[in-house]
Amino acid sequence: MAYLHEEIDFSEIEPSTSRELMQPGWQKAEIVESDVKPTKKASAAQEYNETSNPNFNDKALHLTFRIIDGEHKGRNVWGSYNYIHNSATAQEIARKEVAAIRQAIGIPKDRSFRDSNELHNRPLMIFVDVEKSEGYKPKNVITGYKAIEASATTPAPATAAPATPAWNRQ
């Protein structure tokens, strides 16, 4: 028997549902969490203080996307982007993907990028696909980003301009 250290009242907690794979397709989502961590190879090199290891300073930006509409509302999908990497190709791919995310949420191309928090809580469309790798269970991955198209049936509000969001204040 294991002692839980506190009594938990489950009377108002909804049980989780199964996490079956989402079928490939576009999903409306927003980034709800972000973090920067060393890549696996960088972590290993740092653990053994292998400063000569070419991967020693590699870093990945990890983003959590939450589906905000439709059948899978509330589900999370994760993306990892090797934005500082010993491989110029890996780094270029990651930076292009982050550029696509920024464009999809409306951040101007010429605006510098230093804080991943500016990506949070801004809706975009992500293409969720299924990745199959030998020896692993299939998993959902993100393979595309685009802006949410304005609906022709949704008229623009006729009221005063909205307050500037916190992420857009200078």
C-alpha cells in the first residue's frame, strides 16, 4: 500500500478518456507552453563535461499546442525545434518551422524573436499527422502551420478597436 500524503476528493473530477491517435488533418490550436532545453546529445555531453563535443551547446525549443476547437478540443500535441544545432541543416529546418508558426499567428517577419512567450495563446491552424517509426507506437506529429482564415460569414465588429493585447504592446 502507498500513502498518498493527502486525501483527494474525486467527486468533481472527470475521468480521462483514451488518447487515441488523431487522424491526419488541420486542427485549430494555440501554443500554451514553451521551454528551451538542451537536446539529448547536448545533455549527455554536458553531463560528462565533454566541452569538445560538437553538440555541447545544442538547444531545442519545445512547444505544447492545445487543440481549441472540434472533436479533439483540449488535446495536446507537441513540437520540438532544434533552433541552435551543430547541424546547419537541422538548425535551418527548425528556424523555418518557427518562422512559419510566427507567420501563422501574425507576427511580422521583421520583428526579432527572443521570448517564446510571444507565441502563447494566439490561434493558428496546425496540420496533425501520424508518424510511424520502427520499434515505436505511432504518434501524432505536427507537419504544417497556417493562419486561421477569416470567415466570410463572420462580420467584423462595428465597435471601437479592441485594446492592444499584452503580447503586442511596445
